[in-house]
Amino acid sequence: MRSRDGQRTWRIGELAAELGMNPRTLRYYEAIGLIPPPRRTSSGYRLYGSAERERLRFICKARAIGLSLSEIREILRLRDAGREPCEHVIAMLDRKIADLDRQIRALERFRRELQALRRRAARRAHRHGAICGIIEHAA
């Protein structure tokens, strides 16, 4: 579809399909301010231009790398204010990597605990209990 000025526009369903999204998601992003309210046709249909399309593509990519909507909002606010957000993104990624490293260490500890429990269970120690002694006698 083309607007009056000849620019390509997309209705919500077209754009959502192109981006692999649900139209409700686009409406939600509009409601929470991630994308500006689009132009509307005289019959009320939303019309998205190239700028909204690129912004939504950015949001999809940011979600795919694990950024939350609030983190994406921060990045977009910086860009909308005319600031370069990449340094902010680098700091954000550093925090995410540190969090991930902590989670990995915690999961590795938990795995070792489960392996120790499994070894004790294999020796048939504490198998008897009201329901299952393996769990009831776990440390």
C-alpha cells in the first residue's frame, strides 16, 4: 500500500506477518510507548511507514538477544533524544553476561548437588520413607 506522498505503508496485519509477530503485539508496543501511534486511514486502520517498520525490526532483534522491553525502551529513548545508545548497550550486555555467568555457576552447583543425591540414591541409602526417602533425606 502507498500513502498520499508515495511512500510504502503497511497495515497492521501485513507488517505483523512480515515480522513474524501477532498484530496484538504491535498494538501492545504502541500502548506502552515503544512505537509511536501510527497514522490512520479514514476508516481507522493503522498505517505503518518505513520508520515504524525499522523500529519494530530493531525491537524484534533486541528481543531475540534477550533484552527486556524496559531495556529496549531505554535504548529507544536514548536514540529518540538524539543520543548514540551503543555505549549504553555495551554496558547492558556486560551486565547480562555477568548475570548469566552467575546463573551458570549456580546451575553447576545445583547439578553437582543432584549428582551427589543420585549417587547416594544408587547406594540404596535412605530409600525408605513416608513417600520417597531419597527426597525426604536429601540435604
